[in-house]
Amino acid sequence: MEIWTNVQRRQIDIFCREIGPDLNSNHQSPELQWSPPRKMSDYCLYLMSDIVSEAVLDESFETLTTEKNRFILQLVHRSYEWIGIVFQAPQIARYGLDIYLLPELARERQRLRDIFRGLLQKRIVREKAEPDIFSIYMDYKDPDTGEAFPLYELGAEALLLFGAGPDATSTSLTAAFFYLARSPEAYRKVCDEVRTAFSSVHEILPGLTLSGCHYLRACLDEAMRMNPVNGGALWREVLPGGAIIDGRSVPAGVDVGVGIYSIHHQPDYYPDPYAFRPERWLTSENSQHDVEVAQSAWAPFSMGARGSAGKPAAILQLTMSLARALFLFDMRTPADAHLASVGQGKKGEVFPRNLETEFQAKGTFSSILHGPMLEFKLREH
């Protein structure tokens, strides 16, 4: 965990420098104290990708500061488009039909795998003074056979960590910025909490003070409720003997599932489900029963045996990132109406694409985001 925390702190510092105003210019005008509009879906993805690439491969992609490796992130999203299709029709991959039916996606997915194979080979031969996450995999020995992970499994693990980690956390952080920028009361409350709890940005580290910022966590939980990383159904096969689901008999072998977005917007669990209400997660403002009901349906990391093992690390990453940004900066949407509307729903679209208050995402196996555009300035202490 110390490895991960050090990398997080370093990359979050870079993230905050990049989204903030130009500190080298002479800000005589109050308007020049604000940064240009920043597309937060890009910056949050850059942040999380740089954290994971450095923590896993001991080599940051440096997407926050240079364009050189940003094409890899596009390949990851294209790979998710491939997975999203194959997830619905696994026969495509089983019989090798993707090269005929999805030729461009298949090529780009293979290109991504080739890139990671090369990165893996570089990492294996490089000596590392300090242990990183990948060195843990490399040093692992099967307790029964004494054998190490084979190379193909190491590559698969590296690609899994990079593919799953940045998208999940960047989607959640981006959504939090979107909703807080459009919810003045929630924004005021979370800023007051963070800025009261800490006297310096360098104090914002894992620990009791950060975990005690309950409204901060509620804002993140609510953002993840409204914009789960994978909003679709995570299919499960009915086991031998069949099952009774919602009073209906479902035979063995049938795949069943419910979209996480749909679960997260059921009024039985979440009254006023299309409203951003962090308070719904706080027992100080709701009954214990109401909070427990909300928690019972909250599944941005899936649930049960298939739940994400990276959930604790992801939550820590999100709280540190958002807390540090809120401590350092004031933020606002641009005055330009077109820029201010980036990421929100549009009137005339089919529900819920018409909701201007909800952050819109394109669903693949993950989420592809566009926006919001936000401006930042250093806050006055």
C-alpha cells in the first residue's frame, strides 16, 4: 500500500499543477487568475493512467504532461469496445470471427497487447531498487509447485490492472467533478469539510482524517451511483436446477442480468434517483434503514465473489485526488454556454439522454466520457 500511496501522491500533485492556472503568468486581471477550460474526462484519465502505469510497470506513461503515450489510452477504449461486443456474443471470439466481423477493433486490440508485451519485457530485465506491484507478481511462487507465474499470465495481469484500474477511477472522479460543479450547496459543503479538516494539502494522506471526511465520501458514492463505470448488465449463467427470478422460472444455462445503471436509478432504493443528493448516504441526515437500503443496491464495483478486489485502493485514490483538488482550487463552469453544457444531456433526446442534470456516458464494457469543461483558480486562504 505504501508503494501505491507514494505514486498516488506524486501523480496527484502533477494533476493539480496541470489543471490549475499558469502560475508563471502575471495575473493582474481577476479573470486571468482562472485556468483555461479543462476537459476533465481527459485529465482524470491521464491521472489514473499515470498512477497505474508507474505503480505496476515502474514507468509512468506521463500522459498528464506529454501527448506521446496518450494513444495507448485510446487503444484501451477501443479494446473495451471489442470486449463490450464479445461480452454479448462470446461466439465471436470463441471461433475467431472478430478479425472478419470487427477487423479494426481486432487489430487495435492486438496492437495494445503487443505494446504491453514490450513494456513487460522491458520491466522484467530492469533492476528495481524499491519493490513495486509488478515485482510482487514476479517474485510470487506457487505454494504447491514452487513455480513462478508464466510470462503470458504476467502480461495478462499487467494489462488487466491497467485496463480496469484507470477507467474505473477516472470515470468516478470525472463524474464527481461534473456534479459538484453543478450543485452549489453540495460543493460548498464538501469544500468546507475538506478545508476545515486539513491545514495543508500535504496533510491529505491516507488516515483517519481523510476517512473521516464523510461528506466527501458521500459525494463520491453518489457520483458512482449516478455514473457506474459499467452501467450495463454483468451476465451470470443460471446453474443446474434453474432459478426463480421475480416470480418467473428461468431454466439452467440461461444468462441473466440487470443493468447496474438501472439498479442505481430504482426509486425503491434511491428516492428522486436522477438527482445528485450526497446526503442520501449519511445517517446523520437519514434513518439508518434508509442508508442501509441505499447501500444494499450500490454496485459500481459489482458484488459478491465477482466484486472488484481493487475497490479499497480505488476509493482511496478517489478521495485523495478529489480532496487535494478541492483544497487547492475553486472551480466553476465556463461562461461560454456551449462549453458549460459539455457532458450533460440535451433537450429533445430520448430519456435519460435528455437530462441536463445527468452526466452522459457512452457504454462499452466500460464508459467513454466527454466533459465536463471546468476552470480552476488557486483559492484564497
